[in-house]
Amino acid sequence: MTDAPNRSSYRHGDLRQALIEAGLDMARQGGPDAIVLREATRRAGVSPNAAYRHFADRQELLEAVSASAQGLAADAMEDAVEAQPGTGDPAVDARLRVGAVGRGYLAFARREPGLFRAAFTVPNDLSEAFDADKAGYRGRTPFQVLAEALDALHAAGVLPAERRQGAELLAWSSVHGLGMLALDGPLRGLTDEMLDGATERLLLMVDRGL
Amino acid sequence: MTDAPNRSSYRHGDLRQALIEAGLDMARQGGPDAIVLREATRRAGVSPNAAYRHFADRQELLEAVSASAQGLAADAMEDAVEAQPGTGDPAVDARLRVGAVGRGYLAFARREPGLFRAAFTVPNDLSEAFDADKAGYRGRTPFQVLAEALDALHAAGVLPAERRQGAELLAWSSVHGLGMLALDGPLRGLTDEMLDGATERLLLMVDRGL
DNA sequence: GGAAGGATGTGTACGCTGTCCACAATGACA
DNA sequence: TGTCATTGTGGACAGCGTACACATCCTTCC
């Protein structure tokens, strides 16, 4: 991550990416507020102002880091989906898949609270929910991962069309809320077991309520 | 809010409260990040260091402002409950009351996004969910308002005991998530009508899923 | 192949922030 | 009335984000 001492040329090579990665490291430990531009340049072995060749200001760096963190979240979600064994029944599988998406999202929140906050706490428009820089290594953004799971739910005949529309909202809100409350909010002190329980109950509620 | 010019005595009178109120004003316009200690002292007509007689550091001021903002949220929630007309049927009323709590919460989020973020984004323990400084003018904290509505749901026979426990979690998560996504998240651009629709659908899901 | 010009990095500087320290004014109480 | 804890002041410091002018490099085109 740091290539401060070993830089032969005047040019860095890929400073933009280096700054984002430094930002990710800082966010990992303290959320978006811990992302400090000067420190990022320090870690990249570059003068503070060099950052301004790649980002208009700190806010833009923040957004780039947030986008990267969203990609990592997408990975966690897809991992959870892949780990979900199939039952042979398409309807059941589709429902399990939606659950796995939620579980993956929350697992990411708990495993990487700082990155989670960086990903989903920094202002973000729905219009950009498909931007490539928010995608994980499989090429999908968190929103896409959820949307496709819901599409599958619809395709399997579980979710009628009129309730498919806007279903992202309901599912995402619930799960996101639990994540936030468990991180910053009143649920901080909860044990892992309690959080697991809350997660399953919440997913059940969403499954029934969609 | 500002009593900068008119202070006759060396003593301020109630500097602590003045700083909190200045903090609330700043938070109203930019969320918790916009709360700056020096600016608060400036508005209170006092030197920067005076703040340290009342708060150990900026973080403590932040927490005090957050607590006050939670009180305002509690007010909004109770207002919504009071505005809810009764139907005569206790079971229906209890369910409507829970819905009103959620609607009040979200109305507050949309009316005062900065204060909402200050209230529920600043780290906060469940163990302190009943602290008096988080209460609104009716003396209840947001958590209490929700808990009592759920108690009423149980008392009305709608919510069996085994599902009453931890129900705060489910209800709060869903509603909180929608609030956050609508403020900072991908749902920022949604029109009022769309948000209203999402709110009602979400509340329906919670009502069915609790 | 050499000059031109855009892209990228550096140096210096400014105002602002949170916070530390020593000191001053005040009010309460012996 | 004198003592002392409480509350406010003044000055200082390092760190931050950022602006401006300048340096270095890479590419491109004659």
C-alpha cells in the first residue's frame, strides 16, 4: 500500500489508485471521517498537493473511496450468495438467495464497520447505483446484486410484479438499518449471538413482508 | 441563540446550554460534521477555550448535541402519535400507533435531516437509551416512545410475548434504514410522493412481519 | 530528433480547527 | 474578610484542506 521510499521516477505511476487504497486503509480503522487527504499523500510518498491532480478536493477522494468500499461490499454479498447451497426447489432457492444477500451485507458491516460506513454513509445517488467504480471484482454493484436476487424471486413466481417494483427499497432499508444501528446506534453493545438472532428475525420479516 | 454582544458579567449564565444550542443550529444545516467547537463558542460570545469547562473535547459536545437532537426526534414521534385519530378498536389503535411512531420518525428525518443525522449517526449505546438528556419535552426518549407503542401492541393482544421481545430491533431497523437511505444513500433523489409510498409500504411490511 | 504543450508532482503560504498551558475574574463559603 | 473552586481569557501549537506559482516529465507533431 505504501511506496513512499521506493519511487525512482518523478511520476508515481498510479497515484489515484494509491490514494484510494490509502483512503480505504484509513476508513477501515475509523470510517469516512478518518480519511485525511494529507495522510493519504504521505502514505503514497507524495506531496499533499499531488492529490489535487486526481481529485478536486477531499470530498471527491471520499467519494472514490466510498465507491471502492461499495465494491468490497458487493463482493461480500456475492460470496454469501455463492456459499448458499441449492435445494433444488427454484422458489425456495430464490428466497434463500435474497436472504443470503442480506446476510452478506450485514456480515460485511460487522466484519468491516469502517468500510461499511465509508461505503453507505457517504452521500450517493440512485442514479449512480450502477457505476462501474462501485462494482466488485465480479462486476456488479451492491444494488445490482440485490436487484438481481429480487428479479430471481420474481422469476421464480414468488414475488408478483406489482410487489417486485420498489422491493429493493424495503429489503435494503431493513437490512441497512440493522447494520447502522448495530454499528453506531443503540445496538452497538450487542453480542454476536444477539446480532445473529436479530439478523435472522429481520430477514424472516423481510421474506414475509415483501 | 446568540448572545454574543450583550453579556454584562464575566460569567455567561448557562454556557453549556448555549453551546448545545449553537451546535444544534450548525447540525441543522450540515449534520454532525458541521458542528465546530470554535464556531459554537463564537456564537455564544465566549472564547474558544471556555467550552472546555463544560465539555472534555469536541466529541463530548457532539454527544450532548446528539442527545438534544434525539429529544427533538422523540417530540416528532409523539406528535405523530397524538395526531393519530382513534378508531375505538384497541387492537387497530395499537397497530396504528406503532405506524404513527414510524411515520413520525421518518417525518423528522425528512424535515430535519441534519438533526436526524446528528441524533442517530453519532455513536450511542443501548445502555443509555433512557438517559434524561435524550428525552423530549414530554420526558420520553425515542427508544421509549417506540417501546411503549410496542408494549401497547402486546397489551392489545396483537403481539404475542415471544415476538414482543426484541421487536424494537426489527421496527427500528427498517424505519431507520429507510431514513438513512433517503438522506445520504441512494434514495436521495426520490420525490416526496415516492418517499411517502415507500414509507407506507415499509410500515405495512413491519406491521405484518413483527 | 527536437521543440511545444499538457499532465503530473513540488514548495510555500494562508486561514481554520481542536486542544494545551498559564493566568484572571468571579462567586460561595469559612 | 480571606480562601478556594469554578468559569472565562490569551497565547501558542500542530495538523488540516486548499490556493498559487513553479518544476519536471511524457507525448505528440513538425
